[in-house]
Amino acid sequence: MNSSGRATLFFVSGLGLGLGLGLLFAPKSGEETRKWARDVAEEGEKRLRRYGRRSIDQLYEVVDSGEKKVASAFKTGRDVLDSVAEKLG
């Protein structure tokens, strides 16, 4: 598992543990506690979505960079082959 996957796992685990402990030791009424739990869950969802969007954007950047490097390598290879062909022909 890579570090971003591990971080996501720890975040979700921590969110669940915190929510459970909060419900267990809540000094508020049931309705207030449910609202708090819903707010915490919604905020966690928003964070995960932002994290996912950032990860996708980074992945696109890596793929674009890789495509440029591969295209450059092919062009260099073609230039070398053309040069050798000229010398031989």
C-alpha cells in the first residue's frame, strides 16, 4: 500500500474511532450528538473528496509528463535512425 493509501486508511479509521468515542462519551443530548456526528461525517466526506480530486489532478500531471518523455525518446530514436540511415545510404 502506498503512502497516500495508508494516509487515507488512517484518516478514515481515526474518523470512525473519534466518532465512536464521541458518541460514547457525549455530554449532549441524543439529537445534538446525532447532528454533531452528521456534521463530522459530512466534513470528513468533503475532505476525502478534495483529497481524491487532488490525487486525480496529480495523476493527470504524471501521465502528461510521462507522455512527453516517451514522445521525446521516440523522436530522439527516430533522429538517430535517420542520421545512421543517411550515413549508410
